[in-house]
Amino acid sequence: MFWRDLRVRVAAVVCAVLELCNLGGGPVTIGGFRLSGSLLPYHWLQGLPTMAQVLPDRFCILGAGVAGAVLAFSFDQARPAAWQRATWLRGVPATIAVLAVLPLIPLPYHAARVLPVPAGWQAALGRLRLAPDAPVLVVPVSMAANTQAMRWQASSGEPGSMDAGYFSGPGPHGNPVFSLDPPHTVAAYLNYLRSGRGRVPRPSAAQLRAPLAYWRPAAILAVTSETSRLGRFLIGLLGHPAFHVGRVVAWRR
């Protein structure tokens, strides 16, 4: 309706470009239709210096701000136009503006119960008598989609140093990723054995050895049982555990 306003046109085009950049460098599938990466603007930007470290799905945050600018400019045009019409139309622009910003009003946070650490967690770590900075590998392994071990560490303050975890870094092709290979492959398989969810191919012997050499854990803690699928796999890989206390099976390295 207010497309003739230069401000609205510029902001709308910028918003559309940012939302397209949000799709990444492609290819992507939208509504069953596969869209080539060459048709997406970020495909041509991702090779520029520093752009490989950008997370494309953050462009929508900027897009939301520009969409707000489109609304503001349109509201600025609609308000005087409404006052020239019938009386009941004068409140329409303000009503639309209120409805648009209504979702921005913060609501109270819902309190969630803090899950306790597994039985035997602190006892196992105390029994290992590790140096304060000794790295410990915990299964389930911390990844972007599995942060249980990180929460247990935050709740108990132990271990002082923990292997794995995740961060945004460059992947094999320069694009940003949250978990890096080779540890990612083995971590995903260990978590799959514990949860039974998903289908993750079994890593090769070389893939299994590489993360252990990369992590160099002083100990390995698995929240499982020795007779579980994960427990049997780890025993085959690491040998018999040093001890089993509560829900925690421990290996010294």
C-alpha cells in the first residue's frame, strides 16, 4: 500500500534479502521444492573473508529488525491518511502497531526443576582422585543437541576439566559447525548407544582411536550399566572398568 515510499521499498528489499540469507548457501528444500544454492544470496557471500564464520540462521534477527522498520515507515504514512477518512478509521494504524509489538512484551519465565546429578557421580570422581585440571570424558558426550554432562558439571562443580563439548568453529569446508570431526562421529555413536535414538553408523577402528588420542582423557565416566549396550561396547573398547558406583561406570586412562 505504501510501496511508493522509498523508505518502505528499501527496508522491504533489505528484509527479503536477509531472510533469503537466513537459508544459508543451499541447496535447500522448501515445501518439497529444491532450491539451488546459486539462487541464494549467501551462496555468493560465504566465500568472502570472515563470512565463513558467520552462522546464516542469525540473519533472521537482523531481518526482524528491518521488518520492524517497514512497519514503522508504513505506520508513519498510514496515520495522516487515516485522519483524513472516517472517524472509526483513525484508530486502525495505532491498533495494528499495538498488535505488532504485543508479542515483544516479556512474560515471566517458567521455573524448571533442576535435574540431580546421576547417582554415584561425585563418589566416582572422588574415588578417581584426579588432578583438578585432569580432563574427563563423560558419556553421554556433550554436543550441541546433548548438554546433560555439562549440566551435571555445572551443578556439582566436577570434574574440573571435561573433554568434548561444542563451539562454533570452521568445518572441513570452511563453513561454521558446532561439533568437529573426528570426535563428532564417535561422540554421536556413543550417545546413540546410550539413548537408542536415531541411526548412527558404527565408526571404524581408526575413527574410534582418533578421538581418544585427540581428547587424551585421564578418566572416562559413562552413566550407564556394564550390561547395557553402551557398557558392553565400552568394555570391548577400553577393557574392564576400574569400578562401578551408582549409575556411573569409570575407567582410568
